[in-house]
Amino acid sequence: MEQAGLERKERERQAAEQARLEEERSLAAVQKARVEQEGRERKAAAEKARADQIKRERHEIGRARREQEERKKPAEKTNEQPACAMTEDQLDETREAERQKRQNELTKALVGEWPSHGSVHRNIEETELIKTLRAALSEWQSKRPPGFENRQSTRQEQQEAETRRAIDS
């Protein structure tokens, strides 16, 4: 009897061991399936991220191309017009606007520098302010279109001649 009890306990122990091994195999299979699923999900997410990145890059490239084409259109329109299409008055207005712009720049340079150096006209020696102002004036003069003074005097002469003709008429 005792032998039968030991054999029964041995069978129960072996059955428990077998059940434990089956459960471990089952858990390992579930774990393996979960890891494989996570791997597939990561791979799908990475592919989606790459596809989204490519889509964004294509969108940016398209947007940049459209912007570039839009910038070319006005340039093409201005290139279509011949350079001589502007009238004398338009040229004068353009030159006057440029002169005003440069004069404003020079004025800003003067106003910006003057308070920090005090009254310069009393000093005979050349100060940093005078050097700065001379440099600004030289730069302003160098930006003037060639023959600027001649055009301005020609225009004044034309206006005076028109005035004389109107008075004589």
C-alpha cells in the first residue's frame, strides 16, 4: 500500500510537472506572439512615419516650386515690357523716389550719430562723427545713377522752356 501511495504521488508529481511545462510552453507561445505582433506594429508605424515624411517632403517641394513660379511670374511680366516703356515723367518720379530714399537714409545717419557726439561744428579736428557722416555721404553719392545732375538740370531747363512758351503764347 505504501508502494501504491508512493507510485500515485509520483504520478501526481509527474502530472503536475507536465501541466507546469505545458503552461510554460503556452505562456512562451503567447509571449512570442505578442513580441511578433509588437514588431509588426513597430514596422508598420515606421513605414507609416516614412510615408508621412515623404508626403511632407513632397508637399514642401511642391509648395516651394509654386512659390518660385509665383515669384517668376511678376518678373516675367516686368521682363515682357521693354525698358524704354517708361515715360520721362515716370523715370523722373522713380529717380526722385530713389533720391528721397537715400536722403532719408542720410538723415537717419545724421540724426542717429549727432546726439552722441554733441556739437561738432566747434571742433576743428576731424571726429568719428565727421568720418561717419563723410562715409555716409560718399556712399549716398556713389549710389546716385550716372548723370543724375545732368538729368535734373535738363528737366529744369525743359520746365523753364515750357513756362516761357506758355507765357509767350
